[in-house]
Amino acid sequence: MKLRDLIPCDYDTEIDNITDDSRQAREKTLFVCIKGLTVDGHKYAAKAVEKGAAAIVCEHTVDGIDVPQIVVDCPDRVFNEALNKLYGEPLSKLKMIGVTGTDGKTTTADIMYQILNGLSHKTGYIGTNGILSDGYEQDNEYTTPLPVDLFKALDGFSSVGCEYVSMEASGERLGTDKMKGVSFDASIFTNLTRDALDIFKTMDNYCAAKARLMAYTKPSGICVINKDDKYAQAFIDAAAAPVVTYGIKDTSADVYATDIVVKYRDLSFVMNGKLGRHEIKCNLSGIFNVYNLMAVIVALNHFGFSVETLVEAVAKLKPVEARQMVIDCGQPFRVIVDYAHTANAVKNLMDYIKSTLTDGYLRVVVGAGGSRDLHRRTDMAEYCTSTADYNYFTIEDARFEDPQMLVDTMVSTVPEATNYELIVDRDEAITKAIHDCKPGDAVLILGKGAEAYMMTNGVQVPRLNDIDRATLVLREMGYDK
């Protein structure tokens, strides 16, 4: 493809590869100089040209470069727009649904994916659980992939006939402009609690980053916003499309829930408001899924699906992988795996577990994420030591931190607590917690879910995921139902 067909310029240079990573440059490559949080791509332009790059996009000219340089105000936006063109404009072929928030992104995106495919509208999923659709799968290292991988996925979805994409939009991608130039037909905001302050420093910055998803929504689209959240107004103010709010506590929301009954794998409520009164029943669990389900119903109703059709589809939903997943090998105690990894998500999950699954002794295996906001780990320890009967504090992903120091700082604000032990090795912590269980107990294994790796020194180290590890431990104990 000619360079002038990818971005506004007069150059006829042939391009068949676009990257912001100089290591991936080769002949016919357009190299985009991105200023990231720690690295400035302009410093690597010469290396990209040495490897064969035929042109560069930059915020300012780079000395010593003898290939065309196209200076633009926002290389991130141009990067995404050029990738879209190179891959045959998948954004014009797919209806994009984005989900952002601290907690609930994966479940909400998965519910959307299940319902649309169940209604015979082929849909791709992008998020924590991978990049996948019927007929296409792609490796994914992040919740929201970087631009090259994102457009590779969108092209893959388009090539197998997908109509929709249900996608998690992380604060890090939104806040660093990696989503500029990607437009959405529907956007959902779930909630906002303390997280990622190692990156954003303040909650206001974190909120502003997440709210960009609303600004990236097409005027013909819809922004679906949780009115119960204290940051809701910031998302409403950022919206570039009509807003529909939902909630439980605030009955002035456009759509709100009443008559909520929560049991294990049995959830029912009445949805009221501008879409009418509808009784909802499904096999999911937890009051948090009341929020998730209302958001999905509102968003899909925008695309022309009747509420009645959606209510029927909700009743057929399967539980989301690694969300309140009970591992049953015939043992006389509960083993539950969940991806919850923020204090707010753990609080919601424990409230649900205590009200539906156990009135016995509650043990919790939970980790601290390295190279992240310190308060995230101390908040977790404070909540768990005050709520669970016993805790096994371990590693979630050490990343670039010393694992022992990581767990030590986790409990630095709970000097009086005695209901915990520190076990750096996550597999050892899971094994110990399960072996300690007595009949009637419950153990929650939190933070990693179906992730089959640990981030150590910046490298993904393969391991059995928490589901498989817990199952293996139970079978080694003689339970094999």
C-alpha cells in the first residue's frame, strides 16, 4: 500500500508493515515514533531505518534520517488510523463495544460475548481471558492489546465473519493514548475504585483516563454508565454519545434494579426504568452481576435487540471462567477460584461467598502485585485480615520487585493481625491452604484465575493456573470425584 493511502502525505513509498517497535522494523516498514511513559520512540528511529524502515511518523523531525518523515501532532492516533487502513478498515466492518472500569470488565465483556454469539451474531472477545472468536484465536499478553496486536485481532475477527467485538479497555491503554483513533459503537463504565495509582498517581487522573472511552464513542453510539459510582458524572461529562445510566442504589438512574435475590448460581432481580419492567433470572451469582447484566442489556438494546430477547438470552448464560468457580472433587470443604485482585472486588466477592456458600471457617489465598501502587497491597491485607478467618498472603505477579519484600510490605499496616502467614511461593500457598481445610471450611484462591503464568523480572514464567493447581492438589489428597 502507498504511504499516501495510509496517512495524509504526498509520498508513494510502498508500505506493508507498521510498527512502533524498532526491533520489528524491516523493508517497507512505516515506523511510528511514540513517546511512552518511559521510552521515547524518536530515539529509536535511526535503528528502525537501519533495519529497513522506509518512512517514519514523528512529532518532530529526527536528525540523520534519510527516509520520509511525516510530522504529526498525535502519532498514537495516526498509528491506529494507519493500521486500520493497512488491515482493510476492520473498524468500519465491526460493531465495537468497549468496557472500562476497575472491576467487572472481564465478566461484562464475557456476558456480552456469550449473548451475542448465542443469538447467532458472531462476536469476537478481547480481554483478560484472551483474544478469541469462533474460528479465530490470538495470543494476548495484556487486558487490552497494543495497537499492532489489536488491529491484527480485528482483522482476524473480520476475516471469519464477526459482526461485533466485545472488548475490555484498560486504563493504561486509554491513559497513554493507545486507543486514540479507535472508535466505539457502545461504551460501558462499570465502576472506579483505587487501583493503578503507580501509573496515574491520583484518582482524578485515573478517572480521566478511564473516561476517555466515553469520548471515543461515536455520536451515533451509546455510553452506558453506572450512576451508583461516585465518579459517574465525570464519565457522563466525557461522553460523545447519548448516555443511559443504570444502578441499584440510585433509582433516578434510567434503568435500575429492585427485588434482588442472590443465591449460588441463581440470581434474580427486576429491571425497571426507561426499558420497562422485566424480571431477570440467570445462573450467575453476586449482586455485582446485577450491575453487569443491566449494562449489557442496555448496550445491546441500542443495537436493536428487544429486551425480551435479551432476558431470554440472559437465562441461558454460563458462569464466566475463573469467576466464583467452585472446584469440586468430592472434598468435604469448598474450594473457590476467582480472578478478583483489588480490595473492592475481594470485598464484593467475600460478601457474596459468606451469604451464599459458607457459614464456616473462611480461608483466603491472595497475592500482591509487584511494581504497582503500594496502597493496593496494604488495602488488600487490611481488608482480608479484618474479614477472613485466616489468610495466606503470597505473590500475584512480582514483576520487578523482590518477592519476599513484596509480601512483607503487604502486611506492613496490620502489625496487630495474627490471622495470616506469608508464603512467597504461590503454589505452596494454595497447597497449604487446601491441606489446612477442615470439613465445612471454604478456601478462596484469588487474583490469578485462569492465568497460566507468573510475571517475574518482567518475564512470563509458565505455571499451572490456579484452577488446575487446586484440582491437582485435591486429587493428590485422594479426592477424585
